[in-house]
Amino acid sequence: MKPESKNANKQGILALARAARLSVAPMMDWTDRHCRYFHRQISRNALLYTEMVTAPAVIHGDRERLLGFDDAEHPVALQLGGSDAKELAEAAQVGADFGYDEINLNCGCPSDRVQSGAFGAVLMKTPDLVAECCAAMIAAQPVEVTVKCRIGVDDQDPQEVLPEFIEKVAAAGVTRITIHARKAWLQGLSPKDNREIPPLDYPLVHAMKAAYPQLHLSINGGIKDLAAAEAELAQGLDGVMVGRAAYHQPMEVLGAADQRIWGQGEARDPFDVAQAMIPYIARHLERGGRLHQITRHMLGLFHGKPGARRFRQILSEGATRDGAGVELFESALSAVRERVN
């Protein structure tokens, strides 16, 4: 690698580490390209993640459909699922060629489909394999490779397995890890239950940061709002990843994040965010898209404000209908403005 390329790569890694102070988690069926574009209108700085895409799908599937994104989404990370080092390396190269800023390996999803493919949270049982996969992904392309994991699975003792996992992944060249502070139970609990029932162990994640100060460690799981994220950062963690709260109450998590986390700009107004989405919606419709493909991600925009229920109702009932267009979205906005004024 040329000296100037090495310097550019270093600067890119530093910029990503800064963006990762607050990130929106990868969520299946939710964090698609339209959701990410919407979130980017709320925060210019937060790191955004794709849904998990399996390495075989990247290699053999419709890449534009699976991986395409708008340049406005940067900084944006591609999360891959898999356990075959060669496949993951090839998929990582494809992701880098598409222009993603980061390639993330999923070692935390507990769904049955993921388990049957021997990846996701089940990889917590095979840290050597994870290290092998990470090393192959790093060698295959220039984009930073990161890992998202659990504190353990099933009957594992997190106090023992998490340090070993971190050490082996770090030895492979990974310097940034996001830790979901819950165990995953691979049998007996649904993916939804695995997000709620196993107890959170924030102190363990903080202990990992103390033990590995050279690593960039983010915490995930149970973060409800921006104040909670700030509290975790204040205790020394490098980053906070927020999932469902960022999706259902995006303004409460992202609305003032640029100002409070990065010291930039002012808190965003939801009406300004809505107006910023209108040209994007129009372009999507012109290409043959459907209104609900975008607005389904926006139902929480006015959460807690007068008119929010009517806004959701208009979009939920009308956006799936044939011919639904920008006018319906503007009508939903007008319903909120009438209540506010």
C-alpha cells in the first residue's frame, strides 16, 4: 500500500471511530436503504448499519438490490453473516467495491435461520473460527473490519468466554467491537425474547473496556434514549449502538445527537426532517417504488407529539394503496401541523 493510501485509510478509521460514538444497530427487515436515508436526515454523524446480509447472498444474489445505497447515507457499514472465511473475504471485497465505509461480522444474531447456517451468535462458541474469518476479510480488502457479538451464549460463563473472544478477534486485526450486553439462548427463546429476557450486564462490558483500553468498544442492548447513550459514554465506553429505540422514537435518540454527541449544529425539527424526505420519496415513486416502502420507517417521527397518532394512521392505512403518492404524505404532515398550531 502506498504511503498516501495508508494515511487515507488511517484517517478513514479515525473518522469511523468518531462516528461510532453513536450508531444505529443493524435490524433485519428494518434498517434497509430507505430507513437509513431517513435516519441520515436526522443525524449527519451517526454511524448507520445495513441489515445483515449473508456472504453467499452477496456473492450469488442481486447485489444492487441487496447492497445498493444512496451516497447521502455515509458513514454506512455493511453487516455480513457467515462462517466460511473464503466466502466472507469475497463478500467483504464486494462490499468495499460498493463503497461501504465498514464491514461488520455478525456474531450476535440468535435466530434459528442463522443457527442452521452456523453463523451469528453461535460463533461465540468458536472464537478461533471468528478470528480466521476476520483475518481473511481484513486481508481481502482495504475497508475496516469490525465485529458485533454477545457476551456469551447458552451455558457459557461470560466472564470467561468474552475476554477470550475479544483477545482472539483483536489478535486477528480487529480494533473495534460492539458488544450486545446480553447472553443469547440458542434454544428455548425467540429472537424477540433474546432481546429482552436475558439480563443486561453493562458492568461486564465496562470491565472489558478497562481490560482492553486499546480497543474501541461499543455497548448495545437496552439503550432507550440519547441521555442513556450519553451516560454510557461518560463512563468511558467508546461508543453506543441503539436499536429499536432509534427506530420507534428516532427523534428522541437521533434528533439532538449531532449537537450533544459531536458538538455540531442544533437539534433537528421533525417537520424539517419530513420536508427533507419529500424529494427522496418523489424520486422513489418515479422509479416505480411504493410509498409505504419509505413511510413505514417514518411512523415514529412525531412520537409523543400532538397529532402523532393521526400521522401514523394516515400513512399506515393509505401508503400501501395503489397510487399513493407524495400528496398522502403531505396530508399526514398537515394533520400534525393542525394539532401543533
